[in-house]
Amino acid sequence: MEITGEDTAPGTVLLVTAAPAGRSCLVDTGNVTNVLAAVAPGAWTGTAAASLVELADPIDPQTVLTRVRAAAATPGPLTVVLSGQLQRDRRQHHVHLALARTTPATVRYTALPWAWFVHELQQRRPGTTTVYADLVADAETWQHLHTAPLELGRGTHTYGLIAAPPKPRQTVQPAYTLALAQILRSGLRLAPERLHQEALQQVDTSGALVIGPARALDTAGYAPHPAAPAVGAATRAAVPDTVVPGRAAPDTAVPGPAVPGPVVPAQAPPGRDPHAEVFAAASAGRHTEAAGLAAAHEQEALRAHGPASPQAVHWIEVQAELARQAEDPARASQLWMRSAVLRLTSGQSPEHPDVTAAVDRAHHCWHHVTDPRTVHDLGAELAALRSQVTGKNGAREDVRRRLARIAPAPSG
């Protein structure tokens, strides 16, 4: 359900991005804090006003506990966004959130016990707290979670993903967190469960543990999940959230890189948010109208700021997201590539996270195109982009392989 109004009580947003330094690090949270902080606090809480508390790579568990406790004491809606990794201590085998100085031998002293986090949030009025957790578990914790699901607490609406430990000397990208930010920065305002479901459709969930409700997704190429039991609104606060194992992606899953939520800058001027009308039309199924409105905003940005301006690129990316929602992957892929080219033209490097996100999204959408000639034409453009923005997980080679298999249909 789309959020159509805002709560009157001020809200609070607590952003926590934490990962150990050095060899113990399993998750790359380097760019996450800036991306999250660029989202208006009220977009997280659904309130007209909200305060923001950021904890980036904290080193002291007592400091984190103090901030969590202070946030939990606020009377209005509270949203906690948590990106980091889970580890168990060697003596008591309790699950902890690893912090900057955490090592396998010092978990008990340098990490935040997960039970502390849950306890503080349980003191709040049921139904006023939402947690989005994007976590990776070390090997021991990963095995433990399959027999003893992570405790999340009653009365707290908790959503997210827990990823398996990566291969040695590799790190996991917090794609779920970035997808949440992308959706909110595009101007779309959704209820927490719907926001969670939209974010799941933008990331690779194969093999991950899904936190909270996980309805089967009908978008080709995304990993399906077992349906969670239906919970009525009246009983929701009395039922603890669960961690649901995700099944492996089907054979039709999109190859290539896992797709993060791209960074979309918020360009709303003071006063009425121009995104509201656009996404209201899209949510109602009026996709042509929504695309027309976004294109008109792009033309205004072009006249006022120029073709490679952040304002113009923003509305191109909004149109790309609208095309994806309208199930037009060819147009979505084309628009994401246009965004990437303009970003490169404006001076952003091929390694810039906004550039790589745009190319990865174009690549992902391209794999949903089925017409051979369109696949060939878009693939040629994508291959040229991949010569600069190579991507991960063999992305450039993936484009070459698919182009080699696809012969364009003769024209005329």
C-alpha cells in the first residue's frame, strides 16, 4: 500500500553502518552511509519531520548501545537501517553485530550483542518501530542461523536480508540497503512491507535468508521465496518476525553482476514534490501518463540546467524505473545506458558508484529483453559501455556470450 499521508508526530531515523577493518571484513559499507544520509529522514519514517542519527563504522559497543537506547526512547515512529555483519563469540556463542575493531578473537569485547539491540527496541510501543537489516554472516553464524533463526523481537516490524559469507578476500555489497535508498530517493513513498518487497526485486537474493514477509516474486530473473504466513494488522505486533531461507534462483535467473539499487539524487524543489504525481500515476497503472510527466520534468531540467546536469540525469533515471515498473525492459535498459553515458560525459569516472549502478541496471534489464534484434542492438551499445565500466562477476564476458548466441532477425 502506498503511503498517502504522513504521521503528525516527529520521527527518528537511526542509520548504522558497521564492519571490521582488515581481513575480518565481509561487507563493503564504504559508500552506504552517504547514500543513506541523502534520503530525506521523513521518507524513512513517513512523517513530516524526523531527526537523523548516523553511526558510521563505530568502534565502541557501549556507544552504539547508548545511541540505540536514545533512539528507542523517542515517542514518535522509529526507523533503524542496519548494514553490517554478524559474528558469534567463541565462549558463549552469542550473535553480535561486528564493529570497526572486531576480530574473531575479540567479538565479546568489541562487538554489539544482538540481544542488546533487540532488548532496547522491545521497550517501545508495539507497531512504532521498523528495522531494515542488510547483513552478512560469518561461516559459524551462517550455520547457526539455519537451526536457530535470528531473534528480532515482538512488536518490531523487521525486514531485510542476511547473506552467506563470501569467498576468501571478497566482500558482499549491501545491495538491499542501496535499493531501499534508490526507491525512496526516486520520490516513491511506500509502506514498509511494500518497500521491502520492491527492494527484493532489485537485488540477487539467491541463497540468502529473507527477514520478514517474503511473498513469491513474479518478475522473471529474481529468486522466489516461500510465502510467509498471512498476518492480520490486528495481530501483527504480537507475532515475531521470522527469518525465511530463500531458495536458489531458477535456471532463468539473470546472469552477470548482482544489481545494486542505483544512486538517484533527490531533486525535489521546495514545496510540492514533483515525484508524487508521477508515481501516483504509475501505482495506479497509468504508465504512459507517468512516463509523460517524468519526460516533461526532464525537459524542464534540460532547459534550466543542461543535458548532463544532475537534475536532467535524475529524471532520466526516474523514467528508467518507470519503464521497469511498466514491464518495458528494452526502454529501461536504454534509459539506464543513457544515464551512464551522460554521467561519464559530465566527468564522473567509470568506477563512480552512480555510473556502475546505472550500467548494472541497464545490463540487468537487457537480460529481460527477448526480441532478437532489440537484444542485438541494445547489446552492442552495452558492450561499448562495458569496455569502460567492466563490472563484476564477468559482466563484460556475459554481454559477449549473449550477443554471440543471438542473431538479429532480418529487417524488412
